[in-house]
Amino acid sequence: MKIVVCVKQVPETTEVKIDPTSGTLMREGVPAIVNPFDLYAVEEALRLKEQFGGTTYVITMGPPQAAEALKECISMGIDEAILVSDRAFAGSDTWATSYTLAHAIKTIGDVDLVICGKQAIDGDTAQVGPGVSEFLGIPFVAFVKKIETIDLDKRRIRVQRMMESGYDVIELPLPALITVVKEINEPRVPSIRGKLRAKKYEPKVWKPDDIGADTSQIGLDGSPTRVIHIFTPEIRRQGEILDGDSPDEIVETLYQKLKESGVVL
């Protein structure tokens, strides 16, 4: 079984700062981590390998320093890592990112299952997973909380998709792409052997030509959307304490205020 996990290196959320002049994220000197949701995808890939055998790959698109995120996945037990990196990819939105990752997965070839975290904590769009599946032309299920069964002979996978009031059971053909939630497992701690392997490991680096990407579809030129400005919303807190001789009187006062504000008709 050949499994690919898509990961992203993101800024540590507690350290995110915004340049007041340019309105962009300040990444210089800011600690970077593997997107936390992606670690659940890595763990699930490792568990499937332990059950079915095969090869696991981890892939990311980013600058050279994103190799550190890949090495962390290697330390957990992933077999191979690929960094898709070139200045031509700079400025990619979720559409161009999905296009790029899909072409990289096609380059790997004969992939049975692609696993992604449900979303990245820096953008929170949850668009790349489904975007990759669309470019690959394979079935997709989001918010997977459990993989029930995989039948490699019949080329089928059955999963549980988390919903607000329970879960759906969905069966789909392989190859497929799923995005997983944190309820699916508990990511393992890298072993000493894994850390030693990761320290020596050098991920493969692929450029646009290596994955057969159309340069008009990648980077800023291939992005239908652009981030013009990022800012921290101003926090406004306005409260009022309602007094009254009884709960009923306070409720009536609250009702009248809501009515005056148009919340209650």
C-alpha cells in the first residue's frame, strides 16, 4: 500500500506577529512547527502501514526551511519525504497549492491513499485537501474520525465522517483522499532511532519541471486569490449589568433591550 501525507510548516500560533506597515505575517525569527492537525494524518498513515505494509510518503510545498517539518515526520517513522520548493511557487493561494501538491503526488505514482489534516492553523481554510482530490480526480471525504476497513483486493475504504450529532459511515473506492480530525488517533512520540534517522535524512527536493507543473498555474500568477492585508481585529467589549428585584423583572428588562436593538421582533 502506498500512502502519501500532505503536511505544512506553520508559525507557532503563540508567536505570530503582524508587520504593522506591510500587514503581512512576520516569519523571520518566528518558531515554526508541523501543522498540528497534520500529525494525526502522519500517525494514521503509520498505523495503516503497520497493518497493511507498503510505503509512506510525506510531502510539503514551502521554502527550504520546511525540510525541518518533513524531518519531524521522518522521525515518527515515515519512509520518504519530498519538499516541493522553488521561488516559482511563492505566493500560492490554496488553488495553486492544491495544483502543485496534486502534480507532486502524480509524480510519485500509483498512490492508494492520500491523507491530510483537516486544516492548517495559519489559514484555517480547509481547502487544500479537497482541492488536491479534485486535481487528482479521486473521491474525497472530510472530517474522518475513524477508518473502519480497507479492502485492497476490492479497492474499497470505509470511514466514519464526524458530524455535529454523530457520524456518517461512507465507503468509497481507492485511490481516495481523506482529511482527518484529532479524534482519529493520538500521534506517537518519535523514537531515538527515528530521531537519529531524521537527523541524517535529506528530503528530495522537487521543482516545477520535476513534477510537470504548468508555470502559469503555480505561485502568484496561478493564484485566483491574493491576500492584500492581514490585521488583528480590535477587541471591543461592552457589557451592562441588569438589576432588578426578581429574576422575572431582569428577564423582562433584557427582553425589552433586545427588542429595542432589533434582535427580538
